[in-house]
Amino acid sequence: MENPPTAPQDPVEQITRWLRPCPVFQDWPDARLWELARASRVQHYPRRTQVAGRDREIYLVVSGSLEVMAANPEGDKFVLGILRAGQISQLVQLMGKLPRRFGWHVREDATVVHIPAAAMERILDAEPVLWRQIAKIMLRRFYLSTEERQGQVLGSVRCRMAATLVNLAGGYGDLTPEAEPPELQVTQVELADMLGVS
């Protein structure tokens, strides 16, 4: 289990360092990244707690892991995915205020940067070229979501499980042939929840 990063002397500088490796922010000018970091806040969460976000916040996981899930009144659970360090969630909040469909539950002690969507929106509108990376990421997620939905309708449980594992592995690391295979930290119960099976 990863240890949460130590408290920085300059919180804005530390948040800037955490934002930079995220694919969304890799091409951002330093001044814009600094501006976003100043508007953001960091929260540390112990295992088995829920991320307490404000309206229209985007989450960047710095350490630990989060489970993105929903449950119905009967207690049936659906796990959308597991977020590891470096992964971002809730970019959809850039569309405006939307109802929350999922909860974010802490699997391992986690450090999360809470990014106000309104602040990020202002920066993106001031430098429209920065929207390009957001569009690429959202289109990739849409493609994977469509592929997963097709598998749920047409594929066997075995095929769906294989697709889910590949999608998870893509979030955990580099999938090129020469790269080290990623280590997935997912239980059978969590996989079943993702696939909607027992």
C-alpha cells in the first residue's frame, strides 16, 4: 500500500507537481497549472471512507485507490471502475452542474486533489487549445464505454471479464509489449460487481 505524500512546505507548488504528470495537464503552461493549483485543495482519506466532494469538483488521485460505484435500494452494487494514483475522475463536471450518479469509496488510504470545475473551465475557455486533450480523453472513455456496453449485450461473461481486465490494466500502466505487465489489485468480488454477476 502506498503512503500518502508528506505535507509540502508550499501547498500550491506541491499540487502543481501532482497535476503535471496527469495526461489532462501535461501540455498546460506553467502559469495556468499554477493558477489551477491555487484554486484546488488536497484531502487525505483513510480506507473505507467516502470521498466528500463539493458541487462540481474533479478528483485527481495522488496516492492510494478509489472505487467508483453505485448501489440501488435493494443493495445491488455496480462498480464502474477503480482509480489509482495519477488517474482523474469527474471531467464530466466541465459540462455544468450534473447529478451525481456514483460514489467514490476509498479502497486504500488515499490522497486526492479536489479541482473546482468552474476554475478549470475558466482556464480552458481562456486558452481553448487546452480543450483538445480533454476531448481526446473523453472520446477514449466514450469508445471504451461503448465497447463495454456492446460486450454486455453480445458477449459472454468470459469475454466481458477479459475486456474489463484489459481496461483496468490500461488504467494501471503501460500496455505496450515491451512494458512490465501491470499488477492489478482487484478481488474476485470487485470483478463480479463490475460485470454485474455473482
